Amino acid sequence: MSRDQIDIQGCGPIIKVSIRDSLSKLLKPKVMEKSKEIQPHAWILGIDVSKQSIDACLIRTSDGQLFESKFHNNLSGFRHLKRWCKELKCECDSTTLCCLEHTGMYTRLLVHYLIGR
């Protein structure tokens, strides 16, 4: 057995594994296969959440048009966010990718509101 090999013992026979080969497989970049079910998103909604407010950035992917607005971080603000999206012709459905950072308790109500819609 060489220096770059280790023995793996278990219930079966001893297996000799090359450390160099194992590391190269782990470090080799993975190629992601595109699923046939994934549809490109028509809209991307990015939300920055703070204690008092949520800053929203809505991007129309067809032309890259960017829209920004600020809302209160409460139920009334969430309703205004949804109305704002609809005014821009974004239905906030499966064609919309929504991204936001997890800020603990400040995001909880918004996440429940968005999931319920």
C-alpha cells in the first residue's frame, strides 16, 4: 500500500482507496443538468427586510426593466406590495422568483403571507 492510499474496513473486505482519486472527484466541478420542468421566470422579486420596512426590487426579465419601492413591514405593507406588483403586471405566481434574506423574526410574517398567496 502506498502513502496516498488508505484502508477502509467495515463488515466486508478491506477496500483500498486512493486519496488522490477521491479528492479529485470531490473537487471536480459538477455540471448541473437543466430540468425540462424549469421554466424561465418572467419576474424576479428581491426583498430586503428590516424591522420597520421592506425594500422591494422587481425585475422584468424580458427586458431587464427594474422597479423599486418601499413598504411597511406589516400586513398592510404586504398588501401594498402585492397591489404594486399587480400594477406592474406581475401576478406573483409561479412565473415570479421571489428572493429575500432570512432576518429571523422580521421575515416571518412576510414569508407566511407570500406562501399563503
